[in-house]
Amino acid sequence: MLLLLFFAKHRRAYARSLLATFALHAFVVASGHLPSDLRLANSLFLLYLSLGSLASAHRLLADIPRPDTVTWNTLLHACLRMGLLPAVHHLFDEIPDRDVVSFNSMLSRYMAEGDMVGGQELFDEMPERDMVMWNSMLAGYTRHGDMESAKKMFDEMQ
């Protein structure tokens, strides 16, 4: 099982082949570690997503009995990276236990698109805010030339 974690950590160098990932998946299933070992399932899930195999990732997700926050955030990040924006909104709403990473990912997406209204609404509903969120908001406002809102945000931060 350490082999899978090694492959996940070094996926750029060793997991370029979807066939190798299929073989690894089969090995983990045959050894009885899936679907019960969530850490292994999440690593394999990340491999499939990094290779762009959404169908394989989806099948694996369906086999995970209780996806955790890492699972959901991995999927959210992959959808954002692939530009699947309609799916991102739906997925974010479906995540059972959104955490700081979930909110930061969505906030970054709003800022990148220049959707300051949507970003501010999300920021306002966040249960807790970290420095990354504050900085994302400040950067978004300044990047889009809204210095008044950036100043207001900065003043709220203190």
C-alpha cells in the first residue's frame, strides 16, 4: 500500500499512464484494501483525476462508502482545474462537511472570474475565515480595480 501512496505523491513522474493506474487499482482491490482504506481510495482518486479520467474517478467515488472532506475537496479542486464550472457549483452545494479548503477553492474561482458579487456573498457566509480568504478578497478587488472595496475589506480585516 505504500507503493500506491508513493505513486500518488510522485504522480507526475510515475503515473503518466492510465493503464498503470488501472493495474494499481486492480492490485489494491485484489489485496482487499479497497474500498475500506479511505487514504488509499483518496490517493487513487487523485491519480485518476490528475490523469483526466473522470469516468474512472466517478466509478471509484461510487465505491467509497463514506467519502471524507479530502475526497470532496480533491474532486472540487479537479473540477475547478478542468474548468467544469457548472459542476463546481453543484458539487460545492453537495459537499456535506465543507471546510476552509472547500471555501478557499470556491472563493479563488470567483476571484479568477471577476465575480466579486458572488465572491463577497460566499465570503459573507463562511463560518470561519483565514488569512488566505482575506487575501483572496483583497487581491480580487485590487485586480479588478475596485480600490474602495479593497480598502474597506482591509479595514475590516484589522
